[in-house]
Amino acid sequence: MLKIKRATPEDADAAFNIRREAIRGQCIGAYTAEQMALWTRGRAEDGYSALMDKPFYLGWIDDEPVATGMLDLANNEVGALFVLPQFIGRGYGKAMLDHLEDVARALEIKEVVLDATLNAASFYRACGYVGERQAIYHSPSGLTLACIPMAKRLSA
């Protein structure tokens, strides 16, 4: 069972590593090798560690962090939902998404949004998110990637 805990600044490296491995393992075919290399370059200290100040969570199996997820309260946005490749297909991504939605509900947020990677859009649709139109995501590092903006109304 996935144990979800609020991340601390000390978790930044583990969170960055989960992100990097998930992108490298799951975005093949959806994005070019060059895009993925640019997307996964650097270190947590290059800016990713600042996300630990947001409602950012790690999912743990035993003593190993295997999943991440975050809620950007300024935009009511779900983000940083990543699962290590060797743990895909076990429901951990869905468990993290459910947790983030529960946090949003507790804060009385009525709708959450996200920018789905091309490879993850079907996962989000299966979880009740709506969105079909392809757009361009502009990362803080200057990288641009195709994405699918999606939204979900949260019930009480």
C-alpha cells in the first residue's frame, strides 16, 4: 500500500530523481529524445527543490519513495505526478491523484486543472479529467512541450 507523506526540503533530490526516471521511462514516443534530455537535465537544486514549499507529496512503499504529486494552490493545478517506471501499473499514480484531489476538496477547491503529457492524457481521462485540445506547455526552464490542458470538477 502506498503511504503518502508531505515532502520536506530534504526530499527534493528523491522527488527530482523520480521525475527524471518517470519521464525517461514513460515519455518515449510521445516526445523526442532531445526534448526528454532537456526536460530531465540538471539537479533538484536548479529550481525543482523550490516545489517542496508547495503542497508536494511523496508516495512511499516500505522505505522507498516511488511517486510524487503536487497541488499548486495559486492555480488550483495538479502537477508533478510521477511514478518510478518499475512501479507503474500498481495504482500508485491513481492513489496519488486521489490524495491531491482530497487535499483540494478539503481546501474547498471546486475544480482542478492540469497539463497532461501526451502519454498521460488517457490516464487522466480515465480519472475523470476532460480535455482534448493540444497546447504548448512552457516550462520555467524555457522548454516547450506539447500537452493536453485538462480539468475536473470536484464533488464535495
